[in-house]
Amino acid sequence: MSAENKTSRLGSVYQAESSEDVARVYDAWAEKYDEDMSLAGYRHPAISLALLCRHAPKGAAPLLDAGAGTGLIGEWLAITGFAHVEALDISAGMLSVAGRKGIYKALHQAALGTKLPFADNRFAAIISAGVFTSGHVGVEGLDDLLRVCAPGGIVVLTVKDVLWQSGFRARIEALEAGGVCALIDDTGPYVSMPGEEGTTPSRCIALRVA
Ligand SMILES: C[S@@+](CC[C@H](N)C(=O)[O-])C[C@H]1O[C@@H](n2cnc3c(N)ncnc32)[C@H](O)[C@@H]1O
């Protein structure tokens, strides 16, 4: 894909007005996504894996990759000691690429921001990279992720800084005050795609569920 097409795909997804639009853009992008993100110097997978390994016990299972896409993170999870990982994504096309890699124990097509198809406390840890960002999922996706993570479990999320400043940080402070979770790590702002002009900062955080 030319640089121009890649930029227009990212632009379409950032401006998407519904989850169906987001799924359509990613369905069409799935086969070229890994190559494009590699060219953009995409850093969220490495940074979120670093936080997960810092805070979750090796082998914690089952683990959920929420908004797993094509499985860029799943490819590294087995190497870092997490053998039972399940993928969730809204895009069937992205999940299909992830499935071909043979790294996930289960693939779930579902939308963050709605009630997830899992029992309370189902996962020992959750990782979500590149999902809480413009045009994707906002703070409304947070509470149900915490519901499906077991007490003591770790939730690692990247969050676009503009979302962090406009409600995400406040929601986490409220959840902390309510005894639901604790913010245990925060990278502060960094640029997730240094090769993509105009990328605004994100951060990666870790929460421990009470
Ligand atoms: C930038 S990609 C990140 C994929 C993968 N985590 C990675 O780091 O390569 C964003 C992913 O979030 C998914 N997504 C967007 N909105 C979603 C939603 N409401 N629920 C679940 N997945 C969603 C997209 O389909 C896409 O696969």
C-alpha cells in the first residue's frame, strides 16, 4: 500500500462514526495491517507487553487480548510466558488474520463498549493496545473490561492522551475511590507511530483489579 493510502485508512478509522464503520475499515485493511504498522514504527505492542510482564505473574491465565487485531501482541505473548491467550475484536477480517497465526486459544468477535460475552472475573489479566483511541473505543469500554478481570488481576491499556485528558483519567480516579481498581503504572505520553506524520501522544497504563 502506498503511504498515501495508509494515511487515508488511518484517517478513516480515526473519523469513524460507528463501530460498524470501524469494523469495515479494519476488515478491508486486515491483510496489509502488519506491514503498514511495521513501516510506521508501531510501538504499542512492545510497550504494553513490557508493562504486562512487569506486573502480571509469568503464565497468568487465561489472558485476554482485547482489540487483538491481527495478533501482533499474541505473537509475543507465548515467548514472554503467557501460553493461554484469547483474542477479542470487532473486525472479523482482523480476527481471521490473527486466527491463521495459530497463537490464540479462542477468537471472540465482540465490541468493547457493550456488555462482553464473558462471566465476571473470567480472565487473570487483560492487555489492550491501540484500541482506546480516537474513533475506536472511549472510556465507556473500561468498566466491563474490569468486570471480566479477576480480583488481583492486571489490566494493561494504551490510551490516547486526548482521551486520557477528557474523561479517562477522571473515570479511573472515580474507580479508585470506589475501591474497584488501582492505577499501578503509567508510562506518561509517548508517540505510538513515530513513522506516521501527525501522530498525537498516547500513554500505557496498568491497573490492578481490587
Ligand atoms: C490499531 S488496531 C490494534 C490491534 C492490535 N491490538 C495491535 O496493537 O496491533 C485497533 C483494533 O481495535 C479493534 N476495535 C476497534 N473498535 C473496537 C471495539 N469497539 N471493540 C473491539 N475491537 C475494536 C479494531 O478492529 C482493530 O483490530
